[in-house]
Amino acid sequence: MKKLKAHRLFYVLTLLGTLLLLLTGCGKSNKSSLQQIKERGTLRVGMVSANPPYESQVQKNGKTQMQGADVLLVKKIAKNLGVKYELKTMDLDGLLPALQAKKVDMLVTSMAPTPERQKAAKFTDTYYKSTNVLVVPKAKLAQYKNVNNFKHATIAVVNNSSQQPMIHKVFPKATTKDLSKVTDLALAVNNGKADAFCIDKPTATILLKKNPELTMTSWRHNDGSKGAAIALPKGTSDDLVNRLNEVIHQNKAQYSKWVDQYAQKGTN
């Protein structure tokens, strides 16, 4: 009788243990990041809406569309994975929170893997690297041939961009005017709210096409970052990272050409 009770107790405990394992595993997927995207059939990509020549909104046939070098890269990625793609645009400040909340599968928006960003996301290999410039009114170009005159200037930058900490480091006594959009940079200088703005050279080329009263100075600087890379949620499986790196290395040279083409074309 005691042996029978012991067997029953063992059976009940085993059953409870099995149920507990099933419950703790409920909701968790054993499928890799790549498998999940392929089964869904759609790649969800986050990027900013106004970041030419990398990505920007344009009107075509009465509809708002995205164009730019990053958009072309997304198309190459989607084709490689055999899925459709969906672009979700937002401000730069909202990109990493959206990625962490897994509202998007990745960020393709010329984002540099800075040490701070690497705490919040996993990054692929870099696919592009540019240099930074300072832009001022043409009427004040002679004044800023002397770089020392930027030491106490007000310099407009995009908030949370790689240029923001770079300017603080290079010109520690300067004041930065932190803006939410790339397109606001030229506006700030034109309206006298900033003496200059700092951005990468391809983007500056586009902004100057629409603001002929502004010009680049001779100042050039590397922000110290590795360059632009694709950001992924922490814990992304290696199969997806490897596939993305494959696409990056296949299109890295072409990407530079895309940037130049859109920089010369402008936002129209």
C-alpha cells in the first residue's frame, strides 16, 4: 500500500513538473530571428523620414513614398530574404525604443554603432562611412576660415546624432543647438538661430542645393565612429546577422554610388 502511494506521488510530481516546463516555455519561440521574419513574410524596417540622401519622403503621383540609399539597401535585403518589406518612419529619438519594443525588426537609417547605442542594440558590419563638414552663410565664410572662430559659436546638430558628441569634443566651449530633423539645420542658420550646422558631407550637399546662400567651410572631421550599420534587437540570432552582412558586403561599393546619386539629385 505504501509502495502504491509512493508511485502515485511520483507520478503526480512528474506530471506537475512537465506541466510547469510547458507553462514556462509558453509564448517563447524556438525559431530563429530569420525564421520568424520569413514565416511572417514581411520585414519591418525603422528609419527616419527626413535624412537625405539616405532616406527621405517624396511625393509621386499624389502618394508619399520613401527614396534614398537606405531604401535601396532595404530592397536588396528583402530580396535576399525572400520577403516583402514595410518601412516605418519616425524621429531619430524614437528609433531605438521602437527596436527594443520589437515594433520593427531592424533599423536601416545610416546609424553609427556608438558605444552607447551598442548597449541597446546589436549591429551588423558597417556599410558606409562619410566625413563631417561645417556649413555657414556665404557672407561669413571668410570669418570661419579660421577654425578658432567656431570655439564659441552656436552649432546646429541633429539630436542623438554622431555629430552631437563630436562637436562637444572638438569645440567644448561652443553651444550646440539640438534639432530633431536634418531639414531643420539649414533653417536654423538662415534664421540666425545658429552660426553654423554640422552634418555629413553628402547630406550637406543636398541641403545646399535648396539653400544657395549657405556654403561648406574647409573644415572636415571624422566623428570617430565605424560608420553606418544596421541595428538589430539584442538577442538577434546569428543566422539573420550573417545574412545581413552578406548583403552588405555584396552591395557596399554600390551603396556609396547610391549616396552620391541621391546627393546630386537632391530630394526631388
